[in-house]
Amino acid sequence: MDKKRVIAKLNEMLEHEMAAIVRYLHHSFVVPGIGRGPVVQYMQDGAKESMSHASALGHKIMALGGHPSVKVSEVFEPGPQQTTREMLEEELESERQAVAHYLDLLKLVKEDVALGFLVRSILLEEQGHIDSLEVMLRREE
């Protein structure tokens, strides 16, 4: 395992998770409409889960001899006109990107069983978000 490459990829994912915290939390503030309660709760739960992922990644970076990044990946701010559907679509795209990046990370850590397990557990949760968001965005017939 190329420890330097793994630490760099872990830091990239840490920055992504930090952005997810900001994005989910911001979306929880600005969800409009009468049925906003469940969506607000979903966004708040997403922020908490992203914080859990960030924490695990930061601790693993330290365990590998690296230094956790304090950077946050760029977060798109569309302004007050964004609809709930657009927020959910934005979250879905972000989750899909996260899965792709975690799959790349998994290829780098094949020999490290424990780190592979950590990455797989995060992947499982990210895929669960994709599944939930796809159902939420499905149009009623």
C-alpha cells in the first residue's frame, strides 16, 4: 500500500465529508414548504452522518502518520430560489460522486483489511443515501 497516496485520498474524502456537513446543514435551514419537516430531518441526519465519516477519516489519517486537512471542498450556493427537489438532486449527485471516490480509495487499500472495512462501511451508508434520495425524487404516478 502506498501510504502517501492513501493519506492524500483520505484527506480528499475528508474535505468532501466536511463539505457535505455544510451542504446538508444549509439545506436543512432553507427547505421551503408545508411538508418540510421530514426533509429537514433527513438533511440534519445527513450532516450528522457526514460528521461521523469525517471523524473516522481524520482519525485514520492520524493513525497512518498523516495530518488531517482542514479544507472544505467547494459547496455550491444557488441562493434562495432553490427548490426542495433541486436540493435533493444536488445531494444525490454529491452522494454518487462520493461513492465513486470511495471506490477509488478501496482500490488503493486492498492489503489493509481494517481500512478496507472502514471504506466499505462508509460506502454502504453512501449507497443507502443514494437509494433513499432516488426514492424521494421518484415522481408519483
